[in-house]
Amino acid sequence: MEQEDKWFAVYTKPRWEKKVAEELTKLQIESYCPLNRVVRNWSDRKKTVQVPLFTSYVFVHLHQNQVQELYKVNGILNLVNWLGKPAVIKDAEIETIKRFLNEHTNVQLEKTNVNIHDSVRITAGTLMDNQGTVVAIKNNTVRMALPSLGYTLYAEISKESIAKMPASLTA
């Protein structure tokens, strides 16, 4: 039985996220460095720049047997571990991050200990039909938890675009 490739997170040197992603691409290792479009204000102009969403993290997609190869890449300090093993990131969560960043600019990220509250399904927009856990709702800002990453992404999403999941479907 052949095991499939999985997403892992690597911890990089500070401000080396883009360099590590380039290096991995040169080695033909699939990687993803989520870039956030942020408006920066200078005294004479405004400019939209792309900055890494996750400070000092890059995601890699490879087979578990290839993990040791990552330590050869300049700029990678360590693999992100969970309970003594490399943390596996769900494909669906990588896809959610990609869609979220395509739809929104100036995305904010906050570290969170995921607590289970209401489970919801998004009913409209780019994230339509995704399920998640509502961490907080304030005005029209909805925070959606990505449990295996331990982070919460949030952006303006209309409350009308969310439907509460029946308890029987959330178990």
C-alpha cells in the first residue's frame, strides 16, 4: 500500500519564508508560502506588498520518507512537530488558506487555542460549503478556526452567509 504525500509545516529563519520556498522549488519539492496582500503607507505613496501570512513558516507537500531531506535546505530550522511527530496539515486547510487569501486582502492572523463552539457551514462566497468552527462574531467579522494549524483567519463575511450546523452533523 503506497502512502500519499502530505502537507507539513517547516519553521524557517526569521524573514526567510520566501527564500526557503524558492529553494524548495529549485529542489522540486512542492511548497506553499501563503502571501498576504497588505497596503503599506509611505510618506509619498501607498503600495500593496505581499508579506508572508505565517511568520517563519512554510508548508511543504511530500512523502513522510522525504522529511529528512528538508534539513538540507538552507533557512529551514526545524519541522513543526505535534506530540513528537511531524505535524500533518490537512489538504482542506491548505486549500482554505489559498481561497481565503485570494478573496481577501489585509488578512489578519491571530494565534488561538481552538475551543469548540458552534460548528458552521459557509453558504455564500468563495469559501462556500466549507465547514468550520466559529471562534467569535463581532459586527460582520467572522473568525474561522483551522484546528490542525492552531490559527484563526478572519475577514468580513456577512452573517447571512453562515448557517449553523445541526449538532448531529458536527460529531
